[in-house]
Amino acid sequence: MSVVTIGLDLAKTVFQVHGVDEAGVTVLRRKLARAEMMSFFTKQPPCIVGMEACSSAHHWARMLVEIGHTVRLIPPQYVKPYVKRNKTDAADAEAICEATTKPNMRFVPIKTKQQQSILALHRVRSMLVRQRTATINALRGLLGEYGLIAGKGVRQLATLSQRLSTADESTVPVEAREALRCLFRHIDALTEKLGEMEAGIVAWHKSSPESQRLASAPGVGPITATAIVAAVGDGTQFRSSRHFAAWLGLTPRIKASGGKERIGRITKGGDRYLRTLLIHGARAVVGTTFRKDVAPRPWLKDLLARRPTNVAATAVAHKTARSLWAMMTRKEVYRRPSAQLMAA
């Protein structure tokens, strides 16, 4: 019998293959070296190849699609229930193969090289932000030991640098001064690299009609728009806007048993980076409610009167996510609600 479905457990050097025929009977079990991968699959007749959606999965998926195979990427958490007993490469490949054949399984779309390149810019930017924040915190802690403090925020670093320069040796010894100056230079270097990453993201945003369309929504700028386009594509893999919001982890966690249903906090599942960007944008939208020079949003004012600011920001992020899904699937710009709907 010919192989119909193959489960492929990916690794760096050694790959495990598990294949079944139309009846679901195992007909193939084999280990492959990295150099043998493409030659092996080139000899195989076109079939369905299932893989976990890991870092290298999109690369191998594109390679296998080019030689005629149908590739399905599965989230790792959906594969885990099918692993029997001990976790080995062979057991993982068998579990992937079984999960691939399930009719109700959810799959991850294969990303293009362009999508992955934009996501690489975002990942590097996020890493630089974390490194700069950690360095600033370390710098503030060390300066605080000598009584030099300033207000919160990156903009206050100039004040700290000036106070360090004006402090005499009796306040900050020479050895400590040199160490602190090293941190200041490191922060400047990180800021410069961060600017380069953001410039690359903005440049791609200006060349992408899809990203510019999403940026027309309130609370969505070039950073958020490019990240969503690169991570989600056209959004057609989601059946509705609620499924998209649930994938982002912005829907409430529901526990139901014995006819009783309890709605809790948001699930915080899915892509943490996208969820963070949407909530940051939502905080900016909520902040405009307290400004006199911005047209009020009656529904948002009513929400803030009933709920805390953070809860309102999460609700706005959920609302924005649903709007973005509609904009992606319908290929439309953001349409502001009419006065009647805003007052409702």
C-alpha cells in the first residue's frame, strides 16, 4: 500500500518519519538525516505531510509544497494529546500523523519568506526593547546607590547623565563612574539599533496596502499593522471575528459544568506579542477619553464609568481585533461608526 499521510517530527539534524496508508495502517517508520530529507520526499508520491508549527516548519513546508506534497502545520498543543506513553521522536511522529488525519483539526497557514522577514524585524525589535529596559533598570539601581535619581521614562536618562557628570568624586567614585558611563553608551547603542529596526518596519508598512489599510483603525499604527499582516495574512483561516479574537487570547475564559457557567478573565492564549500591541493601542484610545480636544466616545465613557481602566482597555483591544479581522477579510479601510451607533 502507498503512503497517504506522513507525520514528520522536525529537528536540527535527525528527522523522524511516520507514514500510514488509506486504512490508517502504519507502513513507514524511518529516521532521516538532514541531507536525506529532500531526496526522500522527492521519491515519495504526492501525499499529506503533517508537521508541528515550530520555528523551521514554514521553511520545510515551502520546500515540500514545491515538489508536490500537501503540507499541514499543527499547533504543538494540539499534537500533545495524541502522544502515547513515553515521549520519543517516533512517538511524536506517530502523534503528528494521527492528528493530521483528524477532520476537526485546526491547521496553521504556511508563512511566506516575506512574512517571516517582517516578523524577524519585529522579534529583533522586541528583543532590543527588553534589553534596553533591563539596562535602564540596572543603571537606575546603580545610580540610586549613590543618591542619583530621576523620574520614570527613557526621556529622564538625559537628566541622570547630567547629574552623573556634575557629581564630584566624593559622591560617585571614578571606578563606578566609568561603569555607569559604559551602561549609558550601551543604552545609546541599543536605541540606535532599535531605530534601525523600526525604520525597516515603517518602510515595509509604506509599501504594503494591507498594512496601511489596517493602520486606519484607531489605536493601530505601523508597528501593530505590520505585525498582524505578517503573522495572520488575509485572516481567512479564521471563521469569524470572534475566532480571531479568541486566537489572540482576548476572549474570556469560560468554565461550565452542571448547567452553571462562569465567565472569568481573558484566556491570554495565542500570540502574546500581537495581544500586547493591541492592548497598548487600546490604552491610547482609552486615554483620549480624558482629553478635551478629542471627540468623546459615549460607549467608552459609559464603560469607564462601570469598569476599571485596564478592563476597558482590554475590551477596546477585543473590539479592535474584531474590526481588524473584518478589514482584512473584506479588504476595506476602517469605517467610523455613525453618531447614532456611537450614542447607542
